[in-house]
Amino acid sequence: MATYIRSVRNNRPNTVYLRVPGFDPLNPLFIASEVTVDLLSVTTADTLAAMQRYLAALVAAGELTVTATIDSAALYLPVPSVSSSVNAIAVASDVTDAVLFTPAATGMYSVSVYAVCTASATGGDVAPTLLVGWTDETGFNQNYVATPLGANATLITYEVFPVWDIAGNPIVYTLQGGVYGTLRYNLHFVVEQL
């Protein structure tokens, strides 16, 4: 883990020319006298990281003063990793505790749900309820994603929510209470470790 120079101040009476890697040298960043600049407001994280050697040289030469730093862990926040992706197509019956993902480590997970009715209800069809379940320190919990799902073709339901799941306990989905004559659903799930 590294610490990067994030913000600098020009304490000199003259403007300081700041070379930004990847930028047009004919259009450089100038820091006027007595001005402080948060470099993340004018560059990207990658550019800021590439500028560090040059910034350190300007600081060592007394041309700039460091006014703020940033830890590399904060500069490059982790991107959630997809742990599981499940697609149930043309679902025409209730489902109980179908496993989406069983984590090896206790932690925070994001569950994304996208459900679409692909064939409308007729006659005695009844739209089901879609739930997602997980286990935390208090035991088994469920989130009602849709109560009930829509019963008209092309009707879409979606939701994203966090869960804290204990290692070895599966994150599951349940479709319950439906009566399926012509009624059909496509169910799409993504579980990401945060």
C-alpha cells in the first residue's frame, strides 16, 4: 500500500507548470501562485499515480507544497467480484430454496434480481411471490423481491440489496404461491462479494 500526493500548493511567486502524463504537452496544467489544487479534480486515479515521481521532484525542489495525500487503497477502491450468476428460464412452477451461491467466507454480498414475465396469465393462473433468503447471525432471513410478481407478459421486476451471509450457508431464492397455466417467468440473479 502506498501513499500518493493528492493536493499541492504553489507557494512561489511564479506559476508552476505541471506535466501530466498522457496529456497534450501544448495544453499543460498550470498552478498559479498561492493556489492549491486537488489533483483528483483534474486527473484520473491512474494519471495521479503516474504523476507521483514528477510531483515528488517538484516538492523536493521547493516548487510545490503537499497539502493532502491519499492512500492507494482509497484511490483504487475494490470492485465487487461476481460470485455467482444464475438464470432460470421459462419457469412454470414454484421453486423452494434454489441455491444462488454458497459463500466460503462470511461477509457482505450484493444480490441483484431481474425477473420478467414472458407469458401472461390466463384463466386461473396466479402470480407467485419471489423471495431471496440468506443466513446471518440471527438465523435465516428473507427479502420479498416481489409480492406477487407481475402476471402480464413483459412486466419486469428488479431489485438490488445487500446481505450479510455466514460462510457455508447458501443464498437461495424461492418462488411460491403461483398457479401456472400459461404463466412463465425468466429469473436472473447475480451475487457479488462486496
